[in-house]
Amino acid sequence: MTIRLNRRTFIASGAAVAGSTLLGAPAISQANWPNKPVRVVCSFPPGGSTDVASRSYSEFLSRHFGQSFIVENKGGGSGTVGALDVKQAKPDGYTLMATISTAMIQNRVTIKNLAYDPEKDFEIVTIVSGSGGLIVVQPNIGVTNLKEFVEYGKGKKLSMGTYSIGSTPHLVAAELNAQYGLNIEPIHYRGEAPMWSDFMAGSLQIAGGSTAPTMPVLETGRGKLIASIGARNGAFPDVPTLNEQGLKSTASHIRGYVGLWAPAHTPPDILQKLSEALVLGGKDPTVQKVASQFYLEPAIPIAEAKKRFASDSVALIAALTSLGIKPE
């Protein structure tokens, strides 16, 4: 899920997030937390969905606690650079990590010898979900929904753009092939920009992506939206999901999200205090304004986040393993 935003919008708001460094023994509970600035490592570059969510919530947390939450972008390695930084930080509540579910779930299958254990090295605090992804086809093939696309695709070799190996569109291609006997070859790109460029050039019959990068394709009439993935998209609420149109999804219905994590052994009372504040942040008018612009759902409580992360991990890892992906 990649969403673009002018970073100055959040810099002007004084958004921030933070923490400490160096691996240490389990921290002692701190009733007066936070009593100094908190560092939040955003493991992807400025302007994306991770940056948007981390900065909007950090600005709220700064107001709520009266301490600066300072966002530090540390992208690279599909989220691994930021994760390694936070893994090594002292677990005292002063270092947090904003990253996407791909870095904490899919990376376990797609990256060889992953240098962190998403379940043992971190504690999830909350999840901020986006709207369902979008499935777009070439307008000249004359289809408007999944049924018509399946009929069109019978007996043809088709190319489907995905923004990475193991991504949701990759799973969609596999599920369409399995259920309907189609012959869709997933073509993997390093991000949505090159994927949509090739799609608009006509070299892909179908592609899947997130809201903001897909909008120009639809607004210029160079793509036809036929379905959303996982949940109806807030920008196109009348367009049914693939599941509503008959796809028996094993994992593609699981939406990606931005999550907030802390180093393992961070005191539970700090995590709970932070969780409660983040849930309040989801009701804050300033945060809601950003959320409505980018179709982000409110932050959820820590107990709910833990349950979802655990169940999503099991389902997605099983589905990705079945695709025969070889870690790189």
C-alpha cells in the first residue's frame, strides 16, 4: 500500500516520533513515561503511507503527552534497515518503529536469512489499515467486472502487474488461476510507478495497486476499475470486492497496513499507555482529516492488533510458501 503526500504538510505540523538505541536488558516500568523525546523510526522514505501515518499520529502524540515524538525516516532493504535499528534499541519506550505489514510478514518468505524475527524481536502496538487495493484492466478489452474478465481470459495468456514478489496482486493472480483455470503470468516490479507506466503503455492486461498511484490511471481513462481487494475502497465504495464477485480468496483478502512496533521486552504498561493514546489519536480531528484524504482507518487497540498480526502472519506465510517463492 503506497500513498504519496507532500512531506511539508507534516513537517509544518511539527510531527515527530523517537526512542533510544542499543540492545539492552528488559526495561523497568516507567510510570512517568514519556519524560523525554521519543524517536519513531519510519522504515520507508518520506511521502509514502508509512510516513503519512507515522507523522500524523506522532503530531497527536506530541500534543497528547507534551513530549516530542520525532519521526526519523530510515528506508532501505524493504524495511530491514529500520527494523535492525529498532531491534538493537533499548526497550524503554523511547524508540518505536513505523513499518508496513510486508516488512513484518512477507519478508519472512521473500528475504533469505532475514536479520530480525518479527515475532520475537518486536511488540506490535497498533495497526492503521488502508482501503482495499484496486484491480484495473485495459479499457479496450471491454470488461467491467470479474465475471466478464474471467470469460475474456479463458484460453488466453495474460500478464498481470504486481508491485513486488509476494504482494497482494501476486496472490490475486495465483488465486484467479487456481479457481478459474486462467493463465495469468505475474510480472513483478520494484514498486507501483514502473508497473503503472508499463500498464499504460499496454504491455499488461491487468494490474493491482493502491489508491493514490492508481488514481491517475483511472482519471485519464487509461484503465478500467473492475474490483477492489479485501474491502471496498473508500474512493470507490460502489465497486465490489473480488470476494463479493465470487473469488474464494485464501489470503489476497488480507489487507496490508502500517503498524507501530516497539522493541521486545518494552514494559507492558508503556505499551498499553501508548496504545490508548493512539486509539484516541484516531478520533482526533487533525488525524481524521489526513485519514479521510488517504482512506486510512483509525488506529486499533493493542490486543486487537496482536490478534490480527498473528492470524495474518499464519495465513499469508502459508499462501506465499505455496507459491514456491525462493528467498533472495
